[in-house]
Amino acid sequence: MNTERIQREFQMDPSVPQRQRALHLVQNLKQQFPELTQEFSSLFSYYEQDESICLIGLGCEADIRADLKDNTLSLSLTINEEEAITVHASLESQCFHRYEKIFEHTHRFIQQVKPILEASLGHKASTIPFLGGWKCVTGQSDTESLIRFTLPKLMITLSSQSCCVSGTKSLVEPITTAMLTENLNSAMALYTRPEFKHYRATPTCREYIDNLVNTMEKMEQNCHKVVLGRKKELQYEQPINPLQLLHQIQKLDKKTYDIYMDWPEVGAWIGVSPETLVVKEGQYVRVEPLAGTRKGSDHQAQAEKYKRELIDSEKENIEHETASDLFFKALSDTCEPGSVIEKESKSILDLGYVQHLKSCIQGTTRPETSIFHILAKIYPPATIWGLPIRQSEALIENFEPFQREFFTGAFGFFNLEDAAHFSLAIRVAKIHGEQASVFAGSGIVQGADPYHEWMETDNKMAPFIKPSL
């Protein structure tokens, strides 16, 4: 079979909102290529120097996967549905945290399979993004698809004025400008918001407050902060189109990520995450921690009031500074001496429904440092886990009554040239049939008000719940 990839360029109308166009393209292409949709479909939109870049992938040409069972990590590569190689690695070795070993083994595996991929897919394979992410797992849980990255058969990179389509000749040649642009307005007009009938909260409000009280009692001795999550399971009248719901929660005037990842055997995940975990291009690396939250408002005076409360809050400032300092130290461990700088400190990110404190830290990595070396140092961050790591993990295990799966993991891409861009998987939902599971978390410290934390997580879920937000 000839798997040599070709590519074609198309010009786009810059007057059409970029992220809206991307959603239409995914929906249109899924209808045109249903057989590819049965393998994998995805959208990952991010910003690069204020320009929105949208990556759309369909089908599965190669798949990198890591499963965890009995403290053994099984890493496998599949090419065109045939298993190419599987490697098993024990996680018994003592380390700061299990994810440190997981990402170190993943780095070694990528180096091992790179020649196999290039031999099978050609020299262009090095620049094609593997789309996917990893789950957030606490304790010793066995987990399928802990890490999952897919190299799509059909790949589209959409910028403001151009569209690059790549894939095998049989997939790329039939694509026309009309296929990429037709019926955009009418298709978007059909995207009415699906309304849910009822929901179930896990935990309930009473259970959540009891858990927080018990958590703070356990924190007294050895834990500074722990992030506890909540889940709402929304029940709809009929099966949900994930793209329809993603369109409804998009805010085109806010620079958030648009996330849609759908492996049929795993489920569909959508999100509008505001947080960059890490970006790597060559030796350049950047992280953008968010920590510290206040409610938002569409009314300017009220929004300014909440903004001032956030800026003046000692608790929120300490929480942010702690998270930012940890990122700074972690990057310093992987970067050239003296290259790490804090480019932005505690600016306000206003998303309308909530406001966050945000910083930006960047540096120059050592030549031998890969994206997975960096992830081994920075994940899990305090913003989604707590401090210290081991103690907060035990509290999450005891007082968070559900599996996070991809929530607080990450979504994004990497390629074999070691370019990468990952967003933390927050403001996300899992779609399964008539049900959408929506997730949110809050950082708990000594003296926290349990009901305030409940309301903060409610505010974070607002885009999925309230049509006006």
C-alpha cells in the first residue's frame, strides 16, 4: 500500500471567523469521510502570535498508546491497524512522582519508534502532528489509554487565509474548495443549543462540603493545598453531537483553546480550556500557569469589582505565586542556565464567566531536552493537583469520588521534530450518547470556605450549563 503523503493548499475567505469555520469543516469532513470518523476525529485550535491556528485530523494512520496495569506501562505503536512494536516498562523505581517515570519511558519509546515511522510513512512524517493527550490518574489505578496520540490519515491546518490539506493521494485529491467552504452559514445556523433534561452531581453539595471539611482536617499536618474536582452528568433527550455543543460554548472573543478529540472506543471529549500547559518550538519553551479565581460578569462595574477582589486577595495571590514558582523551578531544571524568565506576572484573564490570575514563563531548553523531559518535570502541576504532590494525591484519592480520566490531563499535539503544544484539560466534558459529563475543580487551602469553593466550581462549569454564558 502506498502511504506516501501529499499536500494541497487552498485559499480561505478571511472574513469568516476562523474557529467557527474550523468547526464547520470538521462536521463537513466527518460527513464526507464516515469511514475515517470511525477511527478518529479531532480539532485542536490554539493561538500563535494572536493568530488562531486550527488542526483538524481524521482517521488513524499511526497510533501511539500507553496502558497502565499492575504498575507496568505498556507502550505500543500501531501503523495502519497493524501492531509495529510494544514495549513494557516497570514503574516500581522510586521517583518524585509516577508521571515522571511515565514521561521518561514515553520519551525513550518515541526515540525508538521514530525510525520505524519514518521508514513506513516517509520523511514528511517528522512534521505531521500526533494529536491526543493523556489522562490524570491518581493512586495505583489501572488505566487503558493513559496516553493516546494519533497521526491522522487526513490532516488539515487552517489559518486565517489558507488551508493546508495533507494525507494520502486518494484522500487529498478529491477535496475541493467547495467542500471546504460550502454551506458554512446554513450549517452554523442549524447549530441550536441542545437542552439537557436533568443532571446528577458527583458529589452532591452536602457530600462535597463534608469532604472539604474532612480534607482540611487531614491537611493540617503535611499538606499546603489540594485540588478537588466535581462532576455533573447532564442527561439529554437524544444523542449529542459533540461539535454542536462545542459550538455553543465557544466564545470567539476569548482566546481559549477549542478541543475535540474522539476515539470511538474511548469516547468524545470537548473543551474550551483557557490554560496553556506547555509550548515547545526548537529550544524555545513556554508555560502559562493559571491560579487564583473570581467570578466574572457581563456587567462592567460588577466585573471590575470581582477583578479588584482577585487582585487584592492574599489567598489567591499566594496560590498563584506558589504555582508560578514551581513552574519556574521545573523549567530551570531543563533549560540553559539563566535563560528562564517570567515574561508576564499575575495579569488578569477575564473569560466572562470567571477571571483568573495568569503568568507566562519562558526559557531556552538544553539541546538534548525533549518535550517529554519537560513534562516529566512540570506534570502534574499544583494548579490541578496540589502541594506537596504525594500528600495531595492521597487526599484526592480519599475525597474525590470519581475517575478524572482526561479531565486535568492535557490535550494537544507533538511531532517527531519535538515541536509541541499542550493545553491543560480544564473546562472540558466527556460526551457519551445522551449524556455529557462536565468537570471542574478548585484549590483547597486551610481556612477555605466550602460553600465558596462549591460556587467557584459551579462558575467554572457555567459555559456548559447556562446558555447565556
